[in-house]
Amino acid sequence: MVVGYDGGAPVGYAYGNTAGPEDRWWARMARPVPAGRVSSPAFALKEIGVRTPWRGTGAARCIHDAMVTRRPEQQVTLMVNPAAGDGKNLALP
């Protein structure tokens, strides 16, 4: 998990975990993952959120980069929930 701060104020977060080739993560895809695409573990970025005052400032990009930089996995995947619409479904205050 990564939490981004502006001074002492938390502005957003991201979390995820390693998903191996047999992980149930891949079974939840809208379309099957092509054969051979997932032959080694990938990092599954599960959620990223930024508080309203810091949206559009690059905070999400900084948090994302801090989360995935130096990961040992060769691939990163992000699952998107289409029911979330524009992302404000679960917006942070």
C-alpha cells in the first residue's frame, strides 16, 4: 500500500498484490486473457484514489508510480469496474 501526502495531509492511496498465473484475478476478466500472456506473476493494482482537492494535480500519477516502481513482476495490471462510471461512485472526500 502507498499513501501520498502533501505536507502532513494524506491526499490519496493505492494498493495491490502479486497475482500468479493461476490466481482467481484472471478469471474475473470480461474477456479471457490470451493463452501464454500470464506465464509469470503480475502486479495487480487493485485500487487508487485521490481526495477531491488534489485531483488533476498529478497526485494519482505520483502514487501510481511509487506503487509500481521497483516491483519484481514484469507486468502490471489494473482491473476497472465498469459500474464505477466516472470513478465518483466511491469518491474520496
